[in-house]
Amino acid sequence: MPDRTPNAAPHARTGRPTVTAGKRLGAHILEVASKNFLQHGYEGANMDEIATDAQVTKRTLYRRYGSKIGLFGAVIDHERTCFIEALVVQTEGTSVRERISVAAQNILDGFLTPKVIDFDRLKAEIERLVPDYSDNALQIVTSHWVDIIRETLLADPETAKYDNDEIEDIASLLLDTLVLAPRMRIRMLKVLDNTPAAKSAHIDQALDLLAAGIPSLRR
């Protein structure tokens, strides 16, 4: 059965998709597969159904991704890229502290969206079903945000006394304290309300504590 998706426009000479059309087709397949995995879970997802919904042959799926776990890994990479691009981390403010506070709140809100939570559940299912499965999606995302915090810190002359490794460590500490810790308190421990007021209060209190050793964070 030939691929029926309009995204797979053939090249005039070879009958094969152009590079641009091929990329559009790939994005289309991954979006369809993402919805399928989220709806049915990894175990319940079906390659035949994904192929039908994406209007491609199952052979196309296996040629592109090799296996169901390969398709899932490609979905994770695609969603990670889209998530980073969609989450505009605003760093406006009159001080380094204010810019970091706003960035932390935006990142924390992004981590708590329903889609990200659903993917967390999917990854937990994968880890149960495929013990040797691993990906570095979280490390890539957190590294991206550590870089944003690091660049914000460097805007303050006070930071000049630190070397690059120290600044990197401070940025990582800020991400852990202002984003990852409250995310766990909201999602896992259920001891912090998922409200703007509660999240803002946590970030302010954490910044007050950290400001004792990091002058850039003082009010």
C-alpha cells in the first residue's frame, strides 16, 4: 500500500520525497505516534494503528525507526525539541534575582504541564517494561536551562569573581533548588500547592536563603 500522506510529495525525477517533504513526513509520523503512545501507553500502542493514523505503511515506520522502541525514542527526541522551543523562558527584570525568579517560574510551569506529566508516566512504564532502556532527554533539557541561568548570572559584575566551573555549579544549584525540588514537592510529595502564589513563595524563600552566599541574588 503506498504512503497516502500529502507530506510525502515525490521528487519529480526519482519518485522519492524531497528532503523538506521527508522532514515534514517524519514530523507528522512522530506527532501521530506521540498521541498514540499518550492515549494507549507504550504497551498498548500498536505499530499498525500508528501507520494507519499517519497514512503510511508499517514498512515505512520500521525503515525509519527500526522498532517500536526506536519509534518511541524518536518521539521523545521530537517532543523534547518542541518543548524547549515552545517554552519561552523570559528573563526580563531589573536585577539578576528578578530575571532568575521569572525564568525559574516559567521553567517550573513548563515541567508541570499535563503533557509533560503524561510523558513522565510513559517513561516510567518504559523503564518497567524495557529495563535497559535509557535516554538523555532530561539531561539535555536541564543542561539547556542551566545555560540560561548561567548567562543571566554572568550579567552581574559580582559574578566575575567566580571561575567558569563555579558559575556552572551555581547555575545547576539554582535549577535544582528553584525548579526540580519544588516540582518533586508538588508531583511526588504533595506538600506544595501547584498554584502561582505557592510556587512564587517557594522561589522567593529559596532565593533569600541562597542570597547569603550569592550576592547576585540579594534583593
